[in-house]
Amino acid sequence: MKITIIVSVALTILVMAIAMLASLPGPREDSQQPDEPFEPPEPPALEELLPLGARADSDVTVRVLLGEDIWEMPMEMYLIGVVAAEMPASFEQHALMAQAVAARTDALHKMHVAPRPNHPDTDVCGDYQCCVAFFSDEALRERWGNDYVENITRIINAVTATDGVFLAFEGQPILAVFHASSAGRTETSGNVWVVDKPYLLSVESPETEDLVPGFVAAVTVPHSDFIETVLQNFPDAVFDGEETWITDIAYTESGRIAYITLGGVTVRGTVLRSMFGLRSTAVSIERTDSDIVFTTAGHGHGVGMSQHGANIFAKNGKTYREILLVYYAGVEFVELHTLI
């Protein structure tokens, strides 16, 4: 009898449990299934990431030529695109801030001191060979992917933390040029562009092969290609004997080639760099049985702020203002409202 009662109770409990399970709601039809790939949410719009509050950069409109289109945008949006294009977002924050001030100064110099004749209807362009590089927000999202928010936040902070600050010499925004890396010293502007600027002098810069990736690079040119390239640019050159191919190398105070004689023709170091696609004019030359080997140090024209140098300085504790005062002589920091 007792066994019968126990079994009956157990059956009753089992039936009640089954009924309760049956009454529970099933999975929603719109719920994500385990086999569906996870799609991260779309990053917020760039404007949503900007800090609240009024800023001087927001009150200045910059006309930017991008391809064949003319864009008008606030200065701070332009600077975000420039800093992101010109310097790795992983660089030290004060290096990014120095880059932001240099880029702002460069834009103001073109707007108020020396408009670009290549595009008189706009202030700047996105071609680094004419002005400076610029990446649109769309391009940055594609370039950075999942790292977009982290990277763009670093860039935004660099721009907004230096809001409205630019470099001036005798009251005017300077030509705040910059380059990737120097070979121990920057270059005086007159050795590159003929005209000397009193604030663009040769100064020491901390880059070394150990600190800068790709600091040393080599370009190997077969003898026949070397002769052909020189003759294309200088038809009067003569290559009778190999001992006369390369002679009379003169160097600037920074250790870069100022002039070199190729086949009896004197050539500027900047022209040599352009002819053979060299990373800089800080170059040593070796002639082998079959080739001419150009070995360069640093990257770029060498004038103004070295970006890798700025990053090294920032790692060593220098602020963005201290960094800029290293690379631009006799300048002062000015607020943007003085030009508006």
C-alpha cells in the first residue's frame, strides 16, 4: 500500500513538472542563433565623439580641395583628418598634439600669409605633395576597423587639447613644415627650397636606427639604369669613364648632399633624391661592379619638425610646446582668436 502511494505521488510530481516546462515561453523568433556571426555595433558618428563646449577651431572654416571636389569644414574637423593621415595614432599624445599645432599653423599660413597658387579657390588640398595629407572620416573607419573609436579619440584629444594654438614669427603664422624622420639633424630650409626662413634652421634631432623603423634604406640601381636616368634629366652629362660618373659631393651642415656632380653635370641633392626615389638626401653612395647603391638615413626633406623625433621627445617627457620650440626657432605660441 505504501509503495503504491509513493509511486502515485512521484507520478503526480512528474506530471506537474512536465506541465510547467511546457508552459515556459520558447525562444523568440528574432533572437540571435548560435550559428549566426556576431556583428559589432557601428561606431558612433564623429560629431558624437567630440567633447561638448565651444572651441576656437569650430569658428574657422577651411576650404579643402579633395580630388576635384571642394569641401568646407570647421578647422577642427580638418585637423582631425590631417593628424590622422600624417602621424600614426599610436604615437605619444604630446607628439600628436605637436602635430596638431603644426598642422593648424600650416593651414593658417596658407590662409593668411601665402595662398597656394595651385588652387586659388581653396585654402588647402589633400595632396601631400602640394599641401599635407588628409583622410576623410569614411576612409579612417575603413582603415582602422575595430580600432576606429580608440584611434580617433586619441586624435580628437590632440586637436581639442591644443584648440586654437598656433606658431607665429613676428606676429604671422609660420610655414610649419614637418617630415617623417631626420638623420641626427634637421635641415635648413634654404638648402631645400632656396629661400631661408629664420625659424627653419638645422637643429639636433634624436632619431637613430634603433629607435625608428626603416630609418636606414637602400636603393640599388644597375649601371645602365643609372646612366639612362641621369641622361633623361641632364642630356649634357657624359659617361665615358666610370671614375667620372660620380664626383665632387658637397654636404650641408646637417650631413645631407647639397650638390653632386653626375657625368660632369652639377646636380642639387634634392634633385638627386627625386630622380632615384630616395627617402632622403642624407645618403651615402657605393659603386659596385654592376650597380650604384644609395643608402639613406631618415625619411623626408628634413626641414622643420621631425615626426619620429617628436615621438621620441614625447616618450622622454617633453611637452608638445617644448617639442615645437626645438624644431621651430624663435617662434611664439599664439591663440587663434587673434586672427579671427
